[in-house]
Amino acid sequence: MKLSINGRTVSAEPAGSTTLLDLLRDDLALVGTKRVCDRGECGACTVLRDGVPIYACLTLAHACAGHEIRTIESLGNTDAPHVLQESFAAEDAAQCGFCTPGQLMAAVALLEHNADPSDTEIVAAMSGNLCRCGTYPKIVRAVRRAASLARAGTAEPTRG
Ligand code: FES
Ligand code: FES
């Protein structure tokens, strides 16, 4: 099968039972996507398939053939962070950070479809992503800040 991962065409021959999370972490060494509950409850493994957030732990790799997958590795880095990464840091929205890659990918999808979300819309869009450290208010502030920066033209929310 072939699929696109972070803009690169990847060929793979996963077993029928291999999940997208297995493929990303174990076969492709894309370990930014986290395995926490491994049963569709926490959202730590959230990636985008054709722009839509999905749980990689619940998605068979074969269900991604021909699709475009984006992971946390498609965003920025320390030297050139994505506006959402910069905003999470500015608002101190990560404690242990384990949920953060999934939170960021859910937020990327939100801002790509809604450049000016209300707090209610942010909470709804992020509702599939749990944070055991309880940083929810800071996460909402970070997403609101990133959206505001992007609308002001000082950052590009969809850059990846
Ligand atoms: S690791 Fe996939 S939802 Fe928790
Ligand atoms: S920052 Fe620790 S689980 Fe979210």
C-alpha cells in the first residue's frame, strides 16, 4: 500500500491488524504521536487523515491507503515553531506534555476550518483529547491566541 505521510509518499506492507499508530511509531520512527490508552479514550495518538482528526490507535493502517496523514512532525520545530506550538508554550499549556502532540493536531484541524473559533467551539473541537494534568483552560487560551495571531497576519495556522 501507499500513503502520504507529512507530504512524503510512503510504501508499506503492514499486517492486516497493524494500526496506524503501530505503523507510525514502530515502522516509521515517527514517535511524536503518543501511545497512551491504546483504546480510543484519550486522544494522545491524534493525527490528521485528509485534514480530519482521527485516533491512530483505533485506525488500521490499511484504512489509510491512498490518504494523506499528517502527524506532529509536520509542524514546526524549536527554531521555527508553528503558531500553535508557540502559543502552547506562551500560555504554559503543557505540563507533562504527553497529551500535547494530539492536542496540537486537533487544534490544527480546528483552525484550518474555523479561523475565529469561540471558546465553546474550541472546547468542542478538543473534547476528544484528554489531559490528565488538567491544563484545559490554558489550552483554550493557547488556541485562542494562535487564532488571533493568525488572523492578524503574524502567523500562518495551516503551515505544516
Ligand atoms: S492512545 Fe489512542 S486514544 Fe489514547
Ligand atoms: S500536559 Fe500532561 S497529560 Fe496533558
